[in-house]
Amino acid sequence: MSEDRTFDFYNNEASVYAGASRVSNAERLREFLEALTPGGRILELGCGAGFDSAFMLDAGFDVTPSDGSPGMVKEAEARLGRPVRLLPFDRLEDASCYDGIWANACLLHVQRALLPDVLRRIFTALRPGGLFYASFKTGKPEGVDAYGRYYNYPESADLLRQYQTAGFCDIRVEARGGGGYGGEKVDWLQIFATRPSV
């Protein structure tokens, strides 16, 4: 039920996000792109209205934008002028396809019990040596926020174990302050990780 309410929120608010005119987490996005081979293939999970995908495309990368919300897919397609995959995280079945996977502020909606499977799917979708970035809200018990959206609110140690179990290496977890949809202050975990080359 909470997942349905989360999708409902993003479908209903898609036009609001599309009008925000911003690139989210630009500093980390630039760091992510600088670590990849120029022109490399990237999958964006939870692309929202397409701002980050547009930035990566403009930088010369081969980007596959995707989102689990039909409303967001429609807005992203309008912005990008190209097809956007309707792709719930648990339906990702690509294997060794991407040099990088960018998942900014989206996997935080995955039910805690399902997150290990999603991380394994992401690991499989990366090419050996591929880079994965994700960010999560933290510091609260898992549950639904004032807008009806489910959040898993993981702790750093738990995420580290799950990434290690999925097979990732060179895992770097950074805690940072920031904001949220309603302007509230939020504690974030930002994570870079790599699929081993061999």
C-alpha cells in the first residue's frame, strides 16, 4: 500500500517536479561523470523529470533514463525528446550493460526487505569496473512521510553490509546535510561503489 501511495504522489506531482528547473546534487553528478570513460553508457534509475539525464547527455554520455512513475516518464520524455524506460527497480534485468548507474534520491523508496535484491540487480546490470551512485535519507525509522511516500531510512552500517553482500567494492559512504521536497532539513547518505573488474 505504501508503495502505491508513493507512486501516486510522484504521478500527481510530476508537473511540479518538471517545473523545478534544476539539476539535483550537481557536485556528486560531476564527480560521477569524471570517474567514467567519456561517452560511456549510463543508466539513470528514478530519473524524475529528466534534469540529471539531460545534464549527462549534454556532457556527451550515452544515457538510458528510466523511472517507475508513468507521470515522471511522460515529463522526462517531454524534456529529453527521447524515450524514457518505465522501469520499477525490481524489474531491472539488464546484465553487464552499463559503465555507470546513477540513482539519486530514488532507492530510498524501496522497501527495506526488497533493497538487497535491487542492489544485486544493479550490480548485475553494471559492466565489470562499473560505477554506481545512490543517495538515501537517513536518521529516522522507516515509514511514510507527510506526503504519503514510503522511505526506508537506512543506517550507514546496514547499507555498507548490503552493498558488500551484493558484491560491490570500493564502497564510499558520505553523510551530508541537505533538504527535501517540502523544504525540510534532511540527513543524507551518499554512496559510490564499484563492481569489481574481475
